[in-house]
Amino acid sequence: MLNVKDRDLVIPGQLLGSDLFYDINCFTENGSVFSCVEGMVRVDGKKVKMVPSNGVYLPKRDDVVIGVISDVLVGKWLVDINSPYLCAMRAEEVSRDAAKKDLSQFFKVGEIITAKVADVDEVYSCQLIKPWKVEAGLIIDVGPKRVPRVVGKQKSMLNMIRDKTGSRIIVGQNGKIWLKGGNVDLAVSTIKRIEKYAQTQGLTDQIAELLDKESAAAGGRFAREEPCSCGHEEEHAENDSF
């Protein structure tokens, strides 16, 4: 039996129903299923799934992330990826004999990179591969749990923002977003609006209308820049949570 409807917003401890299949963001007691988090509930028959409104970034294999070099050690870098868990990148990612060199000649402390998560262990420590140094543009922050909404199903929302603003955009699954070129101000304001109203139904149509209006006021659609050679602009996981 269900006590909620699909897309209802719920709070921690709220009863979702009984005799249901549920995900890790729920718990059960005497056959009743409750939410562990604040967020939106998705209902599919007798299955319930919670989409949290907030939370820290948990690394997953193949995620694209944007991080800051936090330390240079022998044979590896430590990278801050906006997560409480340790993240490292091996020297072999830039050169076969890099372990014998001063790694700061490749990436220094404080420099920003985009990279891909290769391995994640049982305590969420991870290894990065395919680094690319970010040397220009703007980086903004959004809640990591809002990233799927910014990207959209089959990258529909992200591609719409790119097309209407002409901006190059890399969305890190860790909540860091890089933008360069085109109408960056419009791209940023649009992303922030999506973050604020992420759990609103019909948001895609609202954003499309807003972008058409704002881009027309700015003199039309901007020419879209070529994507960077790192390939990270196109490596976004599709998400069907919303």
C-alpha cells in the first residue's frame, strides 16, 4: 500500500507505504517503508525510490569530475573533488616515466583539472584518469544531487543550454561546472535556476521558454564553440531520476 504519490516531496522519517520494494535512501520497520532523506519520491508500481534534495558527492566509476590539485606526492597527485573521500591520480596519467620527475611541472597545487573516475573502493576513495588542465573560463558550484537535472535525460537540458547560449560547458558530477565562451551570464543564470527549481514539474519547457526569450533579447543565438580535446564535455551519464 502506498501513502505517497509519484513526485511527492517528503521529509526524513515520512511513511511511504508498506510491503514495497525500496532503495538505499529508505528504511523499513515492521513492514512499513520510510524515507531516510528529504527529497522527491519516485513510484513505479510497488517500487519506491528517493531522489535526495541535498547531500555530498559520492564518487562513481566513469563520472566526469572537476577538481583542484591539493598535493603533489611521489608518483601521484591528491585531488580535491568536492567530496569527503580521498582522491588520487597516478603519475602515469601524464607520462610513462613521470614517477621519476617533479610532478609539479605537469600539475601544481591549486591548479584545476577535469578528469574521469576510474576506480572506487569500498570506502569511496577513488583514482582519476584522463586529466585536462582548466586554464580559462568560469567555474560555478551546484549541489551534486542537482547535477542530473542540469544534464537532463539523454543530455537534453545541457545540450539546450549549450545551443541557446553558445557556451562550452563541462558538468562535473561532483557539482563543479566549467563554462567558457558564448553568453556565459545567461548559461550561469539558467543553471542556477535549474538548481533552485530542480524538483518542479515541467521545468524543461520553462527553461526552453526562458532561453528563447533571453537569447532573443541578447540579439539571437550565439555560435557554439568547438568542444575541448579532453572529451569530457560529452561524457555525461544519462539520468532518469526526474
